[in-house]
Amino acid sequence: MSAFETQWPGMVLLQTTGFTRGSANFPNEGPVRRVRLTPYLIDRLPVTNAQFARFVTEGGYRAPRFWTETGWRFAQDRGLQAPNYWNDPHWNAPDMPVTGISWWEVCAYAAFVGKTLPTEAQWEYAAGFGERTYPWGEASPTHEHANFAPDCEPDELRRRGTPVAGLALNIAASGCRDMAGNVGEWCLDNASSSYEWDCGAPDPLFTTREEEAHILRGGSGLHDQDALRCASRDHYTPALRDNITGFRCVVWPLETTS
């Protein structure tokens, strides 16, 4: 275990000289290019209800220092005190991923624990190293791999979450778990129609305005098998608090935390 992983328990240190990002499956997943990343730490598991409870009970929703100005206004205008579904037994078990949570809320939690959100590139590398179709490899998804809805038709209209470490086959190339299905994971990046904006610099990040749509990765229990691919991209308004949203955090750049 590295010194960084000792300092940040529950995280995985990832280092690469470059990986192949994207796919030729859809225009928004290309062009396929090599992407350079500097070392970073990423949560091995999505943030759970048990972890997020600290933010709730220790006053995170009452502390503007953790929020962006726009995010704080969003939370105050709506009187937010906890994520949506916080009291719903289908979603609120301690070992389930926290869900019903906006992009602004996850950014505030990340600031609360001294972390940030992953860029799209960091998330995709952690999922498959640029070498796998799905986080677990090439096997077609089944319900033993992930919580998803084949052909976008969930088995039950009243869906529920699954524990973040509950599916033994849902392990990514990096050792991260639950990166496909269950709940999608917010990224730092704003939505883009393709990667044409990427000029080839290390650690690419696409930003416009925080109130515009942001990327959500990994699919969810309401998405089909195609959305479980490592290269699949989706985007939503940062205000979305549906039960398809969740997140995990990163620590980066590492030189500021050593």
C-alpha cells in the first residue's frame, strides 16, 4: 500500500502514462485518443448513506463554506436538509450508495471531506483502464454483474438500490467496485457533444458554467446494458435529485496533499 493510500483509507492510487479513452460506438464517445493523467486517488466504493450521514448530522447543509455560491443558493432556495430518498427504505440502507443527490450536493460533500469529484477521464480510466468494454471485462451484463434494467425495462417499477459491495462480479480494472449500474456517478465535467474540445494536454477537463449540464457516468438501475460500458456517457442538469444519481470522490492533484 502506498503512503497516499495509507493517508486516505478506502481509496485506490492510480498511475498511468496514458490510456485510450472513448469508443467508436457513438459520436459522443469519440474521437478515440490517448489521454495522459497525472496520479490520483479514487474512492474504491461509491459514497454510501452511512458516509454521507456525517455531512448531514455535522451541519453540511447549514455551512456555506462547503458550497459554491450557486450551489448554496440552490440549497437555500429549496430548503434542502438531506438528499432526496434519504428516508425511503428502498434507498436508504447504510451500505447503499447515497442517491437523489444533485451535483451541487456532491461537490459540497467532497469539499467537506477534503476531496473533489473525478473528471470524466479519471472516472473512465478507473473503470476499465481503456482496455475493457465493461468494468469487469467483456462478459455481457447480467444481474449478477450489476443493478440495471435490460432494454430500460426495470423488473419492478418500484426500484431499489443494492449495497455498493454486494455484487462480487462488479469489480473494475482498478479494483473499484460498483462502477456500473445501481446509481450513476457525477463527474466534474460539463456535458460535451464529443471530445473534439480536448487539445491533448494532461488531465483533460471540460467546463462551461456550473449551472449547465454535467456528466453522469456508469448507468443506473434504470439504464440498459449499453450504459454500463466504461466509455458510455450521459448528462443531466446539476439540479437533478432523482434515484439515478450518486458519486465517488478523488484526491487530486496529489502534490497538494502529501
